[in-house]
Amino acid sequence: MFINYLKFLYKKLVKRDFKWLLFEIIYRVTFKKLELRIDNIVEKKRKSLAKKISNIYNNTVQQGPFKGMQINDDQFWGEGDKSSKILGIYEKEIQDLMVEIQEENKYSTFIDIGGADGYFAVGSLVNDLFNECHVFEVSKKGRNSLKSNASKNNLNEGIKIHGKATREELLKIKNLKNSLILCDIEGGEYELFEEKLVSEIHPSNIIIEIHNDNKFSLEKFRKIFSDLYVLNKIFQKPRSIRQFKELEKFNDNNRSLIISEGRSYVQEWWHLSPK
């Protein structure tokens, strides 16, 4: 591996790519701190653009199943994601899947595990996609943001806000076995979903955002569901904002950052549909 790296360096020298070599040396000498610094600058720019998008569209979702939803000015989680949320393209694959599942099943209840500011929790009710939503958020600050977002959209009655999601708390939900469940808890999915809970959830539909964690085997995790569910893997797709005339004068770099969800890898979700 080291020999291949030396060969690669040699090719750069032959091509007289001195700019690349300079940054590579700085990158190695600073132990990747330069890369972290650049990431911080990019994230700061994403947040700056999010404020501009908020002002242009008055914090209102522009398209998709959550169209018309009001978003909190101050975001508890993922402030840089606010642009794509307002445009209605944030995790668009999951928004579209929710609509598809509902067209087939007509569930009354949506269960959001890891609700953050409530983009999906509030969005699930704003246009009557579901009748009620149970949302779990471990952070008190997050729960306060959820309450604020629900109030902004006059949806306090339809949303039930809970703390940490556990098997015991989930079993208290009346329609647990007849609902759509969305889970995004930063790797906590591997501990939450064990065989007993999966059997108690069945035959509800489940969507899980998968997080890379070397401590857990994805194959073992898949087997937990294999007896009762069919697995369909969903991957993040490219975005387009060509339809937004107000953004035509933004340069290419800024438009790319507006679309960006700030992920470190191509996101994968699992849709588990009951057998």
C-alpha cells in the first residue's frame, strides 16, 4: 500500500502537479487538521446560505408532501440542512417513500424515532398524510424545538412528543402494529431493534437510516428482520434545484451547497416491508 502511494506521488511529480503536492504535504504534516478546517469553512457557508434561503421563502417548505409547513428560524439539529428542507428536497427519497407507503396502506399513525426539530413529524401531519404522530427525541432542546414547530403549524393536538425511544415506551403506542415507523438515531438503531421488538412491531412498515458503525454487523442486523420483513435498500440520489427561479443567480458552488445535506458518505436507508 505504501509502495502504491509512492508511485502515485511520483506520477504527480512527473505531471508537475506542484499545487496538489503542496496541499498533500500540508495535509500530512498537520495530521488532517487542514481538511477539518476546510470542512468547518464549508459548513459555515452552508449555514450562511440557509439564512438567505430562509429569507427568500419565509421559512416555508416549497414543494413535496410537506409543502406549506413552517420551519423554526432556529434549528436544533443540522442548521446547514435548512436550505434543502425549505426547498422540500431534504431526504427526498424518504418523503417520496412515505407517500408511496401511505397510498398502499392508509395508516393513521406515523412514528418518528429521532425527531430532531420535527421536519418529518410535523411534515407528516401538515397536509394530512397521517392523522397522528408519535415522535421520540432524546434531547430536551430538541423536544422544545419540536413543540415550537408544531405550534407554528397549529398541530399541537396531533403530535405526541416523547423522550428516549425504548421497547417499553414504543409498546405503549396503541397503533404500533399498524403504522409507519421512521428511525434516525445516529447508530442507536442497532441496540433498539432486537428480535422481540421486531415481532411486536410487525406488520408495520419500517424505514431506518443506516449509520456506519464498525462495532455492529449489518449482516447480523439484517437477519433480525429477515423472518418477518422484506428488505429494500434505498440510497441518496442527486438533487436538482432548476425549478427554483429565485436561485438562478446563485453561482454553481453556492447552488451545490444549498443542495448538500452535509453527509460524509452516500446515505443508505432500509425500507422493511412486512411479508
